[in-house]
Amino acid sequence: MTSTERIQDLPLEEVIGDRFGRYSKYIIQDRALPDARDGLKPVQRRILYAMYHEGNTHEKAFRKAAKTVGNVIGNYHPHGDTSVYDAMVRMSQDWKLRHLMVDMHGNNGSVDGDSAAAMRYTEARLSPIASEMLSDINKDTVEFIPNFDDTEPEPTVLPARFPNLLVNGSTGISAGYATDIPPHALHEVIDAVLMRMENADVTVEELMTVIKGPDFPTGAIIQGTDGIKTAYETGKGRFIIRAKSEIEQLKAGKSQIVITEIAYDVNKANLVKKIDELRHDRKLDGIADVRDESDRTGLRIVIELKKDMDGNAILQYLLKNTDLQITYNFNMVAISDRRPTLMSLPMLLDAYIGHRKDVITRRSTYDIQKAKDRLHIVEGLMKALSILDQVIKTIRASKDKRDAKNNIISEFEFTEIQAEAIVSLQLYRLTNTDITELEAEDAELRKLIDKLDAILKSDKKLSNVIKKELLDIRKQYAEPRRSVIEEKIENIKVDLDILVPSEEVVVSVTKDGYVKRTSIRSFSASNGTGQDMKESDYSLLETVMNTQHHLLLFTSLGNYLYQPVHELPDIRWRDLGQHISSIISLEPNEEIISAIGIDSFDENTVVLTAADNGNIKLSKLIDYQVQRYSRTFKAMNVKKGDRMVDVQLVNGDEDVVLFTEQAYALRFSLTELSLTGVRTSGVKGINLKTDDKLVSMLVVRDEGESVLIATQRGSVKRMALKELENATRAQRGLVVLKELKSNPHRIIGTALVKPGETVILTTTKDNKIPIEAGSLRLVDRLSNGSALINESKDGNVLSVYKEVKAETK
């Protein structure tokens, strides 16, 4: 066959699908998921078997870890040495496993996430309980298969004298499957196995009278027995793990929070760092210092509080915002009959019980055969001793060993095996005492065979053997429970009034998205002037607020950002603020359109939003309050290509005036609108022409104000509110500018003004032109106003705004 004939022309999808399917099957069955019977992944099983096979057991001296890793790679597991050593180290870490499988000398890592010393430095051996996992493995109790190069046999599962999967738990991610089985207390799991063996129909509720729930090596408090019960019934469920803490009172009104146990699988160093970051970033003002005082006697994290701070309030905040409290998700997937299966607690217990029955049956069969083989030899020796003189005479007359065997076989009817035992007999065994020993051994063997035979013939006796062995393990290795289980999940109530000191500050938000809070002292020192901002930028909000208040920042894409004032960057008044993008990520074309300060989320206050497609919406302010605010939320459902135009707080009974780019205005009462949810798109406010869009929204609160309208050509006019008659929503509205055939005026923005107020126009050439409202006379609806800007010199008008200034007492 030529090389070209070996090339197959196959579709790429078929090849990739086939190869990925094979790979997935391999990592599911033979890498990432544990076996339901012994609770081990292949790499763990191979490490334990290699150590056992090499005599690296608990009653012997420690041996270099590198030697074990070499044995595992060379004989059973052809993968990277790091992955094998990492698995070995994990089995020796007392904060990962409830009962260690490997005893290790040297640095085997830490709960702070430090890695272990290199394998050339550490020494290891099997732990006593790991030897129980391998007990009777030489008695044909489990199936062996050839290793990867067919030079050695390796076990497909270990005999496992205790239910390791539940005791030590397991975690793993494969293709399409993941598993998270928490560790449990050994004595509780064994009691559950015994209960299941007594009653095959036992319920999860009954099992939970003995197996209370998970028991983590790191202790801590488990909350939520309903979630545990659901997990035991279905294989999936969730509960809360909370660090064990207490508040200690110190002298002079000071106190400290002391953490002595943390949640399972939480990195202690990262936890301490996160708490310290909250202190440093002043997100939590009540903490004076954070120290890790852990030593060889145990874990201890001390959070020192400032004078007269409520320790419980600080603790509640830390539970909510750090890994002092985490959610654990049960996902009990294990390999059962070579398939990944989501298993309930009864299924896991049954898999283990079935495995032990198989192991005991195979062991009994093996022991019977061994006893029968020995009995056969004993019978031969006893017969030989009874006719000793003839046997000796026959042997002495023979030429060699082979001839002697043949002669006694033919003369006295011994078997080949018996003949071999006789000719190999040492002379001292031909004493009178030996026949007595042989007779005793004969009786012992017959008794053993009967006993083992009875086990094989009776399910009850087989079960009794399993129970007895489990009780022996329980007696020898049981340890007190470490995790405390509480039935209910305690609600975390964070009281910002206690956590955040009440302080008056000046809050500034600019159109370009720069935000900051400034102390009253810094603001007053500058007389509120000299704020650093770009030429084209201006303030959307500049006001005195309390650090316990909140900001709502609305964007052009219909989103809003919930921002507590105390978390705003504290920056001097004259300095540029911090850009909003460093707090939260926005889309490239997304910009801030409105900033509203909220001192309380009042039930009766309503948020009015409008989009350039003419839609308008009312939603309750209280619906905008959120608990977690690390991202933006929907304020209005705006379609792609459309933009939100404006957002205002209203009572819900005012009039609103909508202005379109092509100079249509519609006035109607907000009582026409029903309250809707935050994420809705609203209803039609104004009926737009095909190429028109909504550009401005005014809420009428004072009939004495007049409307100022600015166009892109720099024309500005002031008109009385009475020019706009009340109508109903979803109409075309009234024309408020005279349409010109060439270069028509288009509305850029509007404002409600009083004669003494100043309005500023920004232009494409970064000019800011102030207009005194009182300098403009009131004109009628169809007037195009006065040309106040030279288009060629200043550029076209971009926006219209009223200056905002913070007033301090």
C-alpha cells in the first residue's frame, strides 16, 4: 500500500466531532470524575496503589515524594509530573480532605494558597486510613487491567473499606459534567450505610437523622438544611457556609471581630486582603486594622474596629461582601457503571454497599480456594506421617527429587501438589508434635471453609461481615464533627447608617462622565469655582449630599448605574474627577445623560424616562433600588439605534412637554400614563414623522416659567407656556418654529427658564455662549427667535444647559 492510499478524505466537522467525542469520553470516565464505589479519580487511585505496591505504607519510613511520582508516571499514569504531584499533595492537605490519604513531611502548601515545596524536598507515605482503602486488594477483590504499556496490572477500583466518596468529597470539571461533593463526618456516613443496609426503603429524611449534613475539614457554620435535604434527594442543592466569628470587647470602647474558622475552599490570604481593601478604599470606614494572627495552634483573623463602632453591623457587611460567607452548590456527579450519573444520597450509599458486597464475595471465594489448597496439602502431610516409614523408604530408593515424587504418587496415591510438599518437608517436621499441629490446622481450615461458604450462601451473613468491618473502621477512625449545622439561612441586614459615617459632601457629575465627591472644606476653599474639566464639558449635577445618600446615573442606551455617595472617589474640588468607566464599563457610544441625587427611595416618587423614538414611561423610584451594584441595570428598554433622551423625578400628576427635532411640541398630563416596571419600553408619548426624533422633555412645575428653545443655527427664542395647549399623548403636537425651505431650523434643546436665569449654549467649536433669559422677549409659537450665534465663527449649537451650582451653608 502506498502512502497516498492511507490518506482519507473526511469532512472537518466529522473528524473534529469524532476526536472531541473520544477526548470527552476519556476525561469523563478516566480523569475528572470520581468513581461512585471508592470515591477516587484515576490519578488518585494510581498514586495510592503505587505507594501500596512499593511498600510505602504507614508503618514504614517516609519516602521521597519524587520517587512515588516517578513510579506513578512510569507504571500507571503517563501524564505530567506536576499534575501527579499536585494530586498527591492535595491528598495530604488537612484543609482539603476530612481524612488524609497521604502523610507528608515538609511544606505541603497552606490554606493561604501557597504551593507545596518541590517533590524533591518532600517525603510521603500512605496514611493509616488509606491502607484501609487498599485492604485485601491482593485477594482478587477487584478487577485488574493491564497498564498503558501492558507491563503491569492496575486496579480499576480499590476495595475501599469505608465510603470514601462521601467522607472526603470530590470536586472536578470534565466535558459537559462537573462534580461538587462535600466532605462528611466518617461516623455519620458509616451510620447512614448501616441504616441503608438495615432498610432498603429508608427515606432521606430518616437518613438525615444520622448523617446531619456535610462536615468540612475547616469547620465553620453550615446554614440551610432544606438545601442539604434537596441535594440528598436529587443530587443538586445549595447551602450557605459562614465563617465562625465572635466580637471581643476591648478597652476604651473599642472592639474587634475574631475569625477562627473560615468557609471550605476559601483562600485565607485573599480573604484578609479583600477585607483590608475595603478598609483602604474607605468602602467600610469602621475598620482600624486587619491582621492575620494564624499560627501552628490554629487559624485566627483579627479585624480591629474603630472606637464605638457596632461590630455586628461591620460583620454583617463583611459576610455580604467577602468570602466570610459563601454559597456551596452540591452537584453529586460520579461514575457509576462507567457512566457519569447525578446521584442522590441513597444511590451513593447503594453504590458503595453493592461494591462492598462484591469485594467480600470475591475475597471469600479467594480465601476458600486458598484454604482448600492448604487443606489438600495438610491432608497429604498427615497421610504421609501416618505411613512415614514406607514413604521414607520409597524416597531413599529413588534416584532424584522428580523420581521420588513419581514413586510416592504411584505407590501411595498422593497428588502432584501433595508429593511436592512431602519431598520438600524438613526433617525436624517429622516429630510427634507436628502431627498434632497438622490436625489442629486441618480442623481450623475446615472450620474457615464452612464459615466462608456460609457467607457466600447467605446474604444476611455477607451483610453482617460488611457491618462488622464498618463498625471497626468507625471505632478506629471516627472524629468529632467540625462543622456546625444550623437549620435556617440567616438573612444579612446591612445598615449603611452604622457602616458609613454621616458627612456632608459636594457631589459633582459632568456630561463627559467624570464623577467625584469633595469635602465641604475643599469646596469652600475654592469658593466653588475653578473646577477642572474639559472645554466642552459641563456639570450635570453639582450639589451637597450626605455620604449615606445615593446617586442614580442614567445613560443614553437606557441603562442606569446605582452609586452610593460614600463609594464615590474623594477628590479635591479643583481636580478632575474619576471617569465613570473606571467604576463600571459602558458601551463605546454610551454616555451619561442625567444624574439624580437620591436621599431616600420614597414610595410616592416616580421616575419619568423618554426615548428619541417618542416613547415615554413612568416607573416607581423604589424599583430602582438594588443590593448588588457592580454593573449597570435597565432603566428603559431601548431598541438598537434608539437612545434615551432624558430622565426626571416627578410626582406623576404634572404636565410634560415633548419636543421633536423638527419643531413639534406636545403637552399632556402625566396622569395619562400608567406605572410600569423598570425594564419596559414605555408607551408612545408623541407621534413622530418618519425622519423625526424626540430631542427634549420638560416637566411643568411652575406656570410662571417660560420655554427657551435653541436651534442648531444658533437661533434662540423664549415663549410662554400658555402657547402650548394641553392635549393627549400620542398626537403629532403643535409646530413651534416656522419651517424654512432652505437650511431649516432644527431644535437642539430646550429649557424652562425664569427672567433672571442664564442658559448656556455649547457649539461644535467648543465655545460656551451664555444667554440671559430676561434679555429675550416673549415671542409667539411660530417665531424662529433671534440669531444669537454666528455659525461661521462659533459653529453649530450642540447642546443647551442651565448652570448648576452647589450651595453650602
